[in-house]
Amino acid sequence: MTLWSGAGSVSAEPARKALPPTIAIIIDDMGHNLIEGERLVNLDHPLTLAFLPYRRHTDRLARLAHDRHKEIMLHAPMANTHNYGLGPGGLTQDMDEQSITSTLRRALQSIPHVQGVNNHMGSLLTQQLQPMDWVMKELYRYPVYFIDSRTIASSVAGDVAAAYQVPTMTRDVFLDHEQTEEFVDQQFKLLIKRARQNGSAIGIGHPHTVTVDYLEKHLPELDRQGIAIATVSGLWAVRNGNREMFAEGEKQAIRPAFARKE
């Protein structure tokens, strides 16, 4: 039961009509793996794909995904508590406002058809008010939403986004931090349970073969289970009375830029 592929194509059905429990699935770390990326792009359901900036296959897959009616996000690398490398486009705690702003802006410009942002890692940076203030101050300029991946419970990212009136929601379930079919199945069922309990839920997965195999098999079963699937902007519309995120002309357009090869 596919609902909406984006905020601009929200059903005109009266809001009073009861909606089914609805899930959105974000696939992070897009841009590295061409084979699994193409499999995800070609699934029939309205997934939301979060692309790392400047990766080898980011530009090609994002354009293909848009053609296949997927929603596109920037998966913005942010400093973590384990000092894992961020790669190009990373935001760190030692950057000043100008550095964070320009790095984030260039990353947004490098992702074709970008509609939203979520954090890649970020367990360190998303706890810090000042850099999150700079991030959301920049995102406020554009017609993009922010999803807090919630890589740490003490994240302030979602709260700061809300303070800047950047449309925001938070991840409910990670699907595949253990890469076994049994674990993915357990987490997928938890995502559906949360959606039944709360009306909707957001899951985050990755382009692992086990995850893509599972989604290919089980997404077609959602209709029979009475569960709808929407893009992130479609889910936001479900939660906000079918209203559009942004009025026409309200925000500054993101000017595409040529992605540098890294």
C-alpha cells in the first residue's frame, strides 16, 4: 500500500479519512555500492535514499533514483565519539561557523534532487548546541527537512531543527546494525509494531546485501498486512494534516554544483 512519493504529490483525500499505519524507510550510506544501490533504486516502493557527498556513485545513483520516484537526501557526515573517519564533506567539532556553513552548503549542492538531510554518525557533533545551531541556520535557507538519525540518545539536533522551523522528525528503528536476516526481520517487525502503535514510524537501513534481499522479499507483503509505505516527506504530510512543507517561493533554491571526484 504505497501512499505518497513526496510532499508535492500528497493525496487530496480528506484528512478525516482514517489512514493506515505508515512507515518510511531511509537507506543511508548510498553512493559507495553501485550494485546494491541500483537494486534499491529499482525497487517499486517509495524509499528515501540518503547519499554521502562526493562518493564514487553518488551523482549517478541519485539521478537514477529520482527518475525511479525515490526521494533523495544528503547523508551529512558528522563527528562521532569513536573518532571514525568521516571522508569528504565531514563536519567536525573544531570547525567554525563559516567552515561548517560552506562545507554543508557544498555537500547539499553536490546531491542532485536533494530534499532532506540526516546525519551520518554524529554521536559527538549532534550533542553540541553551537555546531547544530550553525547547521540548522544554514538548512533553514533551503526547502529541505532534517531527520535526526539519533545515533546517541542525548542528541539535540532535532530540537535545534525545530527551533529553526526546519521540518524535522526522528528515526525510530535501525534495521540492520547486525547483518543477519534474523536480525533484520526482528527490526522490520519492530518498525511495523511502532507504526501500528503510533500511526507511523521511520526506519533506517543500509545498502547491505542482506538488507536489500529482505526488502525485495518483504516490502510487497506490506499491503496484505495493512501497512502503507511513504517517502519521508510523504510521512511528514501524514503527521501534519497533508499540508505542504514549504510554500512556493518561500525558500532559496539549492544551486547544483559539479561534484568533485574523491
